[in-house]
Amino acid sequence: MADASDATVFAMFVRPAFEGRGLGRILMKRAEEWLFEQGCVEIWLLTDANRDVRANGFYRHLGWDDAGIQQDGQVKFTKTRPTDSA
């Protein structure tokens, strides 16, 4: 689930039986593309701050930046729209 009015990826899940097939990467890429197409310059998401939670590594691997722990104890990740190099 992505929300362009808030520039956020709210939720993304892959059923356990389908993990490890690249589906999460595909879903996240499409959500990012859609948010940037809607005019978002910086997008964000929140997840559990526990570094052992797999999502943290997943987001880092996909180029998301750790923006720090929020007041509610979650970690915020951000990603900025790529600029055209032409």
C-alpha cells in the first residue's frame, strides 16, 4: 500500500510461501516508481527499529536511507527521487 498524498509506503507483505523469489523487490520498486510518478520528491516508510527484523536489511539493500528512530520507537527510512543524469 502506497499513499501519494503522504509520500509513504504504508504496507507491503509477501506471503511466506513466496519469499525469496524477488517479489518483494518487484513490489517495492513498483510502489517507489508510482510514488515518484505522482510527484513525490522524497518518500518514506516506518518499520520496527530492531535491527534483527529482516525488513531493515531489505530496505537498506534497496537503497533506502535510515532517517532515525521516531518518537514511537519505529525507524524511519527515506528515499529521494532519482535525478536524470542527462
